[in-house]
Amino acid sequence: MPISLVYLLWSIPVLVAVSLVMAATRHERWDLIVKQAISSGLWTLTFLGAIALALGIAMWWIG
């Protein structure tokens, strides 16, 4: 059963919130918080994209 795009869009606010909280625990200046949040958000998206790609290939290969 494929995942609907609407369900995937719910992950965007969660990703933004988690990235901002993680960055705010390490820095106090807003410019550093935003820079760290963008960096960690991109890293997380890349990681989750790699997992989704691997699962997609596995599902295609299995049948």
C-alpha cells in the first residue's frame, strides 16, 4: 500500500521543530541557531531520503 503524499507532508513541521530545538540547545545566537537548524534539517532529509530509496528498491526487487 503506497503512502499518501499528505502523510509525508506532516513530517515537514516535525522536521523543522526538531531541527530548531536541537540547534537552540547548542547555540544562543539566532544566526547560529538558523544555520545549525538548516544544516541538521538537510542532513535529516538526506538520511530519510536514503532510507526511502533503499526501501523503494527493496520493494521493487521483492515484487
